[in-house]
Amino acid sequence: MRSIFRFSFSFLLSFSSLFAQAKKYNIHTVAFYNLENLFDTIDDAFTNDDEWTPNGAQHWTTEKYQQKLKNLAKVISEIGMPENPNAPTLIGGSEIENRGVLEDLIKEPKLIPYDYGIIHFDSPDKRGIDVALLYQKKYFKPTSFSNIPLLIYKKKTALKEEKNTVVDDEIEVQPENNRVFTRDQLLITGFLENEEISIIINHWPSRSGGEKASSPFREAAGLLNRKIIDSLQQINPNAKIITMGDFNDGPFNKSIKIALGAKAKKSEIAEFGLYNPFEEMKNKGMGTIAFRDSWDIFDQIIITESFIKPDFSSFKLWKAGIFNKPFLIQNSGQYKGYPLRHTLTEVGFSDHFPVYLYLIKEFL
């Protein structure tokens, strides 16, 4: 049974010149998944969730909701296989209506064996969607967590819609002061097998109004993310930090490259720098989301320089990937090859593919 292997598990790395001899390593999968409209069927009077109710535009019934949960549980339980037979130890998520849907999700039969804990806060997003972290309680022990608001304001000039723009939700603005409602950034610190790490879960402002016009909002999100990372590194210069999420920008956009300062080549990363393994995947034409036959990688996991030092006596990056197995892909029609998402006639998975990376540590 697969559960027997859970992290008494080791594996052999004999594929790289980095390792002169086969050695045994402990491995953990870290993942992120945009769960795309994980709503329950209950109308929340304080958010714009009417579309996702039985009488709403999506005709969102209990049966559809339960099927959505089963679909997502299947995906989460398989991310990282076959290299790691265990489901993700840590998985960040976005487009989550509330804690209740996560409680329902982790009770799915495919996820029950992993005994996931939940860290979640309600965000000011007007649709009521939030970010959260699921973690296997056996391996990760959180010590602190907080939601950090992104305070951004829209200029009085209207945003002009641009063509060929991926838009996952509309920008909502507070009339009194033009504040843009968006998701908080979720910061968690804890111990992964007695080694302290920090994780930031993100869902940055959408491209509503156009990529160019809305870019300053995501650049502000990048600057806030960098500020959080800087504050952690001031406390501990060797802090191990993972920032992950749906950034609504690709690896080459200003929010990632300039505001956050992530780089694609390990050789270019200075002390306190950030490494983005997904930039090279973008160079190869890979993607997590498609729009008008154009692919981009909005979903990324970015790590501090402390994870890439050539010493595996503590947890370090092995490799990263996009989880795009055939069952997650539309196999016919206009959107053949795209992620298999929900329609009025079919309960799919998500319009995003999950992403993941492996952290490994040598057995001493």
C-alpha cells in the first residue's frame, strides 16, 4: 500500500554527475494549484458568489460540487508521482471560497490518508475567493501564520480593455477611496522535519482592464512579496523561503523579474536572491494556462538562494515541474489541448495546471 512508504521512503539519485555514488535522500513534494472557483452551493450575502449557486448562471448543484471535490482530490493525491509516491507535503491553493470547502476537500477518500491541516484567512476579494495552505501534519509543523493585505488603488481614469488578455476575474474597486479589492498574501512559517521554512501563498491581481493597464497592481504585489522576504532574511540571512501562487503574470513580466527580482539561472543569483525554475520551462514553450492558443506560466514556485546551495545535508531543490497528465487535458473540440475546466455540461478540474517542486535531503 502506498501509505506504507510515506516518508520512511527514500530514493536513489544516480542520474547526475553531481552525485559520484548513488545516495539515499528524503523527499517532499511542494505544490501549488489554482482550484478555479472552488465554491460551495450556499449564497453568501457578503460576497459576489451568486453565479455559483443552484439558481445562478453556473447552476452549481450539490452533485456538481461533490464531483468537483472528487476531481480535485484525485489531482492533489497524484501530484509529484512517480518520483515521490507520497502526495504533496505542502500545497498552496487559490480561488477558494472559504474554509468550509477545504474541510470538505480534505475529507475526500483520496486525501484522508494524508491527514492534511488547513491554514486559511478570508480575503477582501469581492467574489470571496482566498488563498490557503494544506499541509501534512505528520511532516510540517506550523509555528506562525498571518495574512498580509495588498493595499493598491486604482487611478480615476478608466482601465481600457486590451485584446488577447487572460482575465480570471474582474477588478473590484471601493468607491470611497478607489482601493482595489484583491487577495491577501498568506505567510506561514514552520518546521519541515525539524528544518524551518517559510511559505508565501499568492493570487495576484488579475489582468482585468488589460495586461499593460493592470500591470502596476501586480508590480505592487511583487514589491510586497519582496518586502516580506527581505524582512525574513533580515531576521535570518539563511532563511529558506518559498513564494508560490497564481501570479497572473509569467516569468518574464515586470512583477516577477523586476519587482520580485526572480532569476532563471542559478549562476546569476546572489546572496538573498530568488531562483525561478519555471522561467526555463517558459523558454521551452511550456505553460500552465492557455488563452487563444497562447501558453503562459502564471503558476510558479520561486525559492530563495538558500535552497540551491550544493549541500544536501539540509533540504534543497532537486527539480520542478508542471503536472499536466492526460486526464487533466481537454481532448476534443475548440479547446483541445487546454486544461479541462468546468462547463455547464461537464465538471472538470481547473483552467490551470498545478506546479510542483521536490525538496530533498541526504540521509546522514
